[in-house]
Amino acid sequence: MKVVREFSRFAHEYNKYNVIQKRVAKKLCALLEEKSYGKILDLGAGDGAIYDNLSKQKIVFSDFVALDFSQEMLDIHKNNKSIEKVCLDFNERNFSSVFKANEFDLIISSSALQWSVNLSSVLQELSSLSNKFLFSFFTANTFKTLHGIININSPILKKEEILTSLDRFFDYELEVVEYKIDFTSVHDMLRYIKKSGVSGGVKQLGYKEMKTLMLEYPLTYLEFEVIFIKVIQKK
Ligand SMILES: C[S@@+](CC[C@H](N)C(=O)[O-])C[C@H]1O[C@@H](n2cnc3c(N)ncnc32)[C@H](O)[C@@H]1O
């Protein structure tokens, strides 16, 4: 529950601090091959980056379900008569039971599923709801150098863990992309991490860790690693 509080606490400022997530959502939507869909489920919809990209790409659909466990994030998601907002935690067992089997023409999720407590179980539930899936995940290599210096483990899933879970349920195409974002100071970098929604769950840094970072962080940028998954078929 710590993660949801962080997303909610900064929901009003989220739009200023989500540069990479926006790029990721745009790239993920560019993988969509069709111009028209039936009902779409967006898992971890946040402030609506997927919905916005679909609109920009002139992709039409009959219905759009924006699912997120942060009501504050859903509150800043666009409203429209084709949008249904569902406040739900995808880590809850049987979360998918609120939907019907194969209810969705497409399930898409950008920058959210790396927070799965049990990714295999989330994917298993999702696999009963659709035949088309597009996912992007931040991996544990995000902030790799920073985590190494202050000796903490990333709170998000490793690339290998994500792929092992995906392998159980899907055949898919994969692309791994590294992003960098430049900062003029370590202080600015830390503020970005805190408010971006990528870092949720990372403990508050103490004075000693801050000092270590200020003195030893060797880069002028932050590192992000994202994997893009286009499911070809279910297993
Ligand atoms: C980094 S944001 C990405 C938002 C949006 N998909 C985008 O591409 O900009 C991650 C979103 O996932 C939501 N989220 C994280 N864990 C979740 C969970 N267990 N259940 C539902 N939503 C979750 C957060 O509230 C947040 O809105």
C-alpha cells in the first residue's frame, strides 16, 4: 500500500515528472497495428497517457476501461462517455473477476506492471480476458548506478523475472530500450525520482546516503530500462 500513497500524494504534479513514461506510452501505442478496436482495458492507466496517444493516432474503439488503484490518478484521467474508470488493485487475487472472460479486444498496460507482487498470477488472470496484449515494463536496471552506490535493491522486477513470467503464458516480440534523462544536480535528480512514480516504494534516503550520492554519483543523467512486449499468441 506504500506505493499507492506515493502515486496519490504526487498525482497533482505527476504530469511534470513523467517525461519517460510519456515517451514509453507513445512508443507502446505506436506498436498498435489496427485503427479500430472494440473494448480496451488500460491497466495502471494513471493520468491517461494511453488514452491520449490513441486519440492522437486517431485509433477508435467502442469502450475504454481505465483501471488504476489510485483514485487521485483516475480523477485526473480524461472523462468521456466511452471511458469507464475502475479503481482496483491488480495485485489483489481474482481482481479480474469483475470482468467477463474475453471481455476485451485489447489489454494494454504501460509503465505499471513492474509493480506486480506476483506477475505470473496477474498475467494468468489477464490472459483469460483477451487475446491481444501490449505491455511496457520498467525493469530493475532503472536507476542501476544510483542503487549500486547507496547499496539498495531495486523495488521493481528484474528483466529476467518479467520474461520468465511472460514465457509461461505468451509468445511475444520483445524490445529493450534504455532511456537517459539529464540533470544539472543530484538534488534535482532525487526530486525527479521522488515525484515521477517510477520510484514508489523506495525508502526515504537518509543524510548519509544523500551525501554519498552527492559525492559519488558519477553520471550527469539517470538511467531507465524499459521492455516493450507485443504478444503474438497465448500459450
Ligand atoms: C508510472 S504510472 C503509469 C501511468 C500510465 N500508464 C502512463 O503510461 O503514463 C503507473 C500507474 O500504475 C498504477 N498502479 C501501480 N500499481 C498498481 C496496482 N497494483 N493496481 C492498479 N494500479 C497500479 C499507479 O497508480 C500509476 O497510476
